[in-house]
Amino acid sequence: MTNFVTVQRYVSSSESHDEMEINQQDIQEKRKVRSQMAIKQEKQWSRYYTNRGYDGIKVHHRCNQVQFRGKKCNAALHLHYPTDTDEVVLFRGANKHDHTNSIHRKKIHQVLQDKNFRITFNQLKNYLIRLREKKFGPSTSSLGELESLCIEKSTVPQADDEPFVLSYNVTYEDDDDD
């Protein structure tokens, strides 16, 4: 008969080292999540872009109270995740929010409603469109206008930094030439 000997369970040091690394990652992830939750609770910041460098990761946030492509708010917030520590550093820009004079349609409509002006949202929208066209001209152009602009700019200028049109081709739907 064969004899069996019971031996204590062996745990290699590499496994415990891996567990320790996983625990460190969990702690670091929890810090990241807590910092991101703190920013989300303010409800006025959105992630803008991220820089990765030798010193760590820097996540830039912008104020989301203004449109992304419109006039920018000067307030800024940055999260820095240094590579040498597990800390998360929060930087707030010295500039204050400057979007109180917003000219968005909804904001204007709300102000007019607060002052007891009975105006619909569509009336305000149409007025603002007409005002913009009056100030800046029409927002669309015809193919004829585009072609005349190309003809006007097709001569090579004397100055090196002046733009010109090298070649153009305008095709109208009415043309039977294929």
C-alpha cells in the first residue's frame, strides 16, 4: 500500500506580491473615482482633454455652463495623478467664472418670462435669426456667389501671404454635360 503524507499548503511569494499590486491598484482606482465624483457633484465641469507625461497624468476640465464651441469661460480645473505617488492633486485656476452675461436663447427667454413678457420661444428664435442676418448678412450663399468669389480670387497676388484660388469647378444641376 502506498502511504500519503499531508503537507502544509505552500503559498509562493510571487502570488502574494501580485495580490499586493492588485490591492495597490484598487486603492489608486478608488482615489481616482473619488476625485472624479467630487468634480461631478459640482455639476459644472466636463472633461476637456488629458495630458500624459513623465511626471504623471493631468486631466483638464472646462466649465460646462457655456457652449463648447462658443465663448469660453475662463474658469478651469485640473486633476494631476503623479506617477511617483498614489495621491491625486486638484488644481483650480485663479480665474473666476465669467458666463453670467450669456446670450443663449433659453436664457433670454427665461429672463423675459421672469419680467412677465408673454413671448413664445419661437418668436424669440425668429427675432434672433433676423437680427443675426441683418448684422452679418445671410447665412447661406448660392453657387453663383461662390463662383463669382472664385473668379475674383483666381488672380495670383503680388504678396506672398495673400490667399488665392488655384483652380475651381462649379457644376450646376441644370447642366446636361456629364
